[in-house]
Amino acid sequence: MIIGLTSAARVNPYATLLIDELQRRQLPVGFVLSAERGHAGDVWERLKRRGVAGTLRALRRRAAGAAKGPQPLVRWAAQRELDLSLPLVQICERAGIERLLVKSLSTSAAADAVFHRGTEVLINAGGGLFRKRLLEAPSRGLLNAHMARLPELRGVDVLEWSVLLGVQPGITVHWIDGGVDTGAILGFEPLSPAPDDTLESLRERAVLLSATAVADQVARLAHGEATELPGTSDMAPQYFALHPRLSDLAAARLAARTD
Amino acid sequence: MPALLSRILGMLRIAASAGPWRVVLRDLLHRGEPLHEDEAHLRAAMDWLARAQDVAGCGGGLSAGYSFRRGWLPPYPETTGYIIPTFLRYGEHTGDDGWIQRAVRAGDWESEIQLAAGGVRGGQGINTEPVVFNTGQVILGWCALHRTTGHDKYLESATRAADWLLQVQDRDGAWRQNTYEDTPHTYHSRVAWPLLEVAAATGEARYRSAAAANLDWVIAQARPNGWVESMSFRCADDPYTHTIAYTYRGLLECGLQLQGDTGVSAMQLAQLGADRLLRRYELNKPDPHAEPWPLPATLNSRWQPSDEGSSCVPGNAQIALLWLRLAVITAQDQAASLRWTNSALKLLDQVKATQSLHSRHDGIRGGVPGSSPVWSWYLRLTYPNWAAKFLADALMETEAAL
């Protein structure tokens, strides 16, 4: 099976974890399709998307969250002897993976590169919204790990929404189609928060679970054992980025949970 | 010549004052005012409304707003009427009886200037022509005062006004005479709502029937996508979010009070419209995680913006309030309720970012502009009293929703 990954970041811990998990299942990644920018490009993109105030707010929140709670990603990486801070270019070199640098994942060059390599499964490890031509380039499709149960919770910040609404957090592996989290569903893996989890550490746990859940589903696809459930319509309720007050409420509910 | 002189005086007034310049510069640089706790923004908005009442100098009516060119505007009967419930609610919120007294003064003033036939005078200042929409909004104030004080004089004023509304209503339930440009408007759902309040207070079924007839007419103007025709002031224009919000709020409040098919349809249409507004807002941003751009000032029947460059700030506050009302009403469905609340909080932050809490200028401090940027079409360079009112209402409703 020819497997590719998308990426839009110079350093991509999730892609690093995915490559490791797939290799452990004898499913080597054929290539990484990367639309990464340099440091300056990253900063510019963040400023463009969030504005100065939004970027500072996000950095402050991240710093505040990082100072508290367990750090499951750090622990996991140490156990696996993985360096999650390494640039993806070095990860690819070490693993002998082809790295295709493209200007944007939306270009026809990106879709052509995927198609001409005979890719069966492309895995979303970053890149934002995908154009139809890229979705149609791999023969089986573009696979995604969604941080909540689908089809119930489609949208963004859905891990936090799960906590806020008191529903089982977890990861849904699904195919990406033209809608927002509307594609056919391969499976759901529940995520159990640890007693000392914060939203930040729970998110790290979700990143880890995403990598293993996607790798498991790719293995099932490779062995012809995957099953699919229908997705949903684009008119079903969608969950949008959480306002900081509701994020705080979710954090308080996570801290107060007793089960 | 007088118009030219007035314009020159207006320009001189702006040039001589630092406050307006600071607002213009802020909007030129796309800088928002700093955000504070809701309580600080609420207090500032209420203090501004109190100043608007004090400067009007008519005993109880509130100045329509502060204009950079014309200064404080004449009192406005329509909005004074619907600010009465805001004063009453804030009085309850703070436990300060002074706000109840302000509401009483406003209600008494409305009764004093009520026309002999029962209608409420249209426009700013003391005019002679009654207007349907304005009459409905003042009824909301009188009914709220009647509930709070128990004084029958307010219900008498409200009943006289409601009787006049019934007199000028057409057989199909719409109002055509004594309306803006003598055309029917679907934002008159916000006139059906006060009729239901009078029906509830008096037990008279005819007010309820008149409200239901109007709602049936409004619902008949709806498209399958939730859009309702004739929501604008002028037939040829796309409506401002201000009048769109009026329409759906009227439908919502009527849906809560009316039994039967009409009530159910009104509620469903209000929820559909509110949901389309929420999607319009939340999906208009550069990135799924980014803060949405403020709603455009006007929308067309496909829910597309027809004016991308500006936002109608009172409309934004009203839409946030509509979502918060839905959050409270759907509280038993936590997911739905929190979805409404989430978007309302974001939109309200953008309204709060137009409100200066520390300006030394009395017309600006605590007030909310009509447009963002302040020089845009909807009430250019003006801080209308209804913008502060709807911000205050929304902030108080936030407390209920959370």
C-alpha cells in the first residue's frame, strides 16, 4: 500500500508520531507532501490568520496551559526515543521517506504528485482545508483523525466541546470529503482523561491517540478488514471555535469531573 | 444656506473635539477598544443611556443619540419606549431603585405625548404622525412598567395604543398605512409581540388575534432558506442586520407566547433565521480557528453580504441577544444552548470593542456607534441610544445564558 502524509509545518510532532506508528505496523510511509514555511513564514501566517492580539492571546494561553498538568507527549516520546522537536525534513531523511516540498497543498502540482505516485491512502497530518483535486488524487482517499465522536461533533475545538458537553472524548478516523467532517467513518477510539489532566494535556493525549487510531485503521485497510459507517450532511450542526469563556468553563468541568 | 452652515458647524464641532477624532483614528487603524469584564461594559452603557435621558431635558425621553456633527439629538419616543424594560432590568440587576425611577419618568413622558388616537409619534422629537412600529415598541415599555409598578395608567396607555394598531391593521394582518414609506414590513413581527403582551395583561383575545394575523402574514413572506422578504426599511434595499434582528426577535417572542400552528411556525422560522445568521457569522473567517469577521451591515436573500466593508453595530448586538435568548430558551438541550452562547459571546466581544469606557467625551464614553467603522452608512458618525440599549440587554442576557 502506498501511503502519503500531508504537512504544513516545519516541525510536526503529529507527523513524526504517525510515521513511527505506521512503521511499527510494517506500513512504511512513501512520501510526505509538505507545504511548510520557514520560521518567518510561520510567524507571518499566524499573524495573518489570528491578528496580533489573537496570536498573543493564543501564545499566552498555551504558555499558561503548558505550565500545568502532565505532559503525555513528552513522556511518550521519551519511551519511544523519539525527538518530536526535530524538523520534519530530518525525520524524513532518517526514515528514508521522500519529502515533496510544494508551495501549497491546494495546487494542482500537489495533487499531481500524489496521483502519479499511485497513492492509495493520503493521511492528513496538517494542511487546513483541502481542495477537491487533492481529495481525489489518492485512490482510496484522504484520511483524517477528528478529535471527537462523529457525526455528532463536527467542527473545531471539538475535544473541548466534548468536555464541555460531558460526552465521551475520543478520536474518530474518517475519510475527508467535500464537507466539514462529513465523510464516511472508519472508527471511534474513546479517550479517557487522567485525573490530573488539563485541557492542554488532554489535547496531547488526543494527538497520541490520533496517531495510533489512524495507524490501526490504515492497517485494517491494508488487510481488507476496515468497515465504514456513513458520514453526515453539511447541514448537520457544526461546532465552532470556542470563546475563551467557554474554554475556561470546559477546563473547570474537566477539573471537576469525578469519574 | 442653513444646511451648509449646519454642515460647517458640524465639521467645526468634530474638529474641536478630541473624542471623535480618537474614534475615527481607532477605526482607521482597525484597532478595537480594550475588552473588560461584562459588568464594566454594562455599567458604561447604562450610564450613557442615563446621560441620554438627562441631556434630552424633556422629563423622561431619551436623546436619540450623539452625533459627531449635531451633538446630542432630540428625544426619540420609539426607542425611549423600548429602553424602559432595559432600565427596569438593570434596576433589578443592581438593586438600585434610581433605574426604576428613570423607567417611570420615561413611561410617564411617553403617556404625556401619546397621540389622542392612541398611536405613538414617529421620528425623533415631537411629531404629529403616528407610526405603527414605534407604537409597538413603546407598548413594550408600558407593559413592562405595568408589570413592575402595578400602575394601571401604563396598561391604559398600552391598551389605547394597541387599539389604534388594530384600527390601522389591514385585513391580511399586515400594516401598510402609518409605516415607513407606507409599505408593509416583516419586522412588524416586533409589533405583534407587544400586542401579545397587551393580550396577556388584559385577557382580551382580539389583541392576540391581531398578532396572530400579522404573524401569519410574516410567515407567508418566508423563503425555504429561512429568509423573510420585506425586512428592510425601503423595498429596494437589502435589509440591515438591525431590522433582520427585529424580524426574528419578534417571531421568537411571539412563538413563545402563541399556541397552535402559528406559534410553532413562528418559533421554527426564528430558529432557522438565527441559525442562518450564525453560519453566516461563523463561516466568514480566514481560518477555522480564527475569530470570525463581524457580520456585514446588510445581507441579501441568499444570506450573502451586500456590504462587506462595514458592520451595523446595533444589529450585531441584537443578533447576539437573539442567540442568547435562544440559548436560554433551549437550556434543556445543552449542546444547542452552548452553540448559541458561544457565537453570541464572540459577536458581543466585537460590539464591546467599539465601546470606549474611558473617553472624556460624554457622547462617546459608554456609547456604542451605529456603524463600524464609524463613518459607514448606518447612522454615520452617530452613537444611537438603541445600540447602547441592545448591548446592555445582551450583556444581561449573557448572565442568564451562562
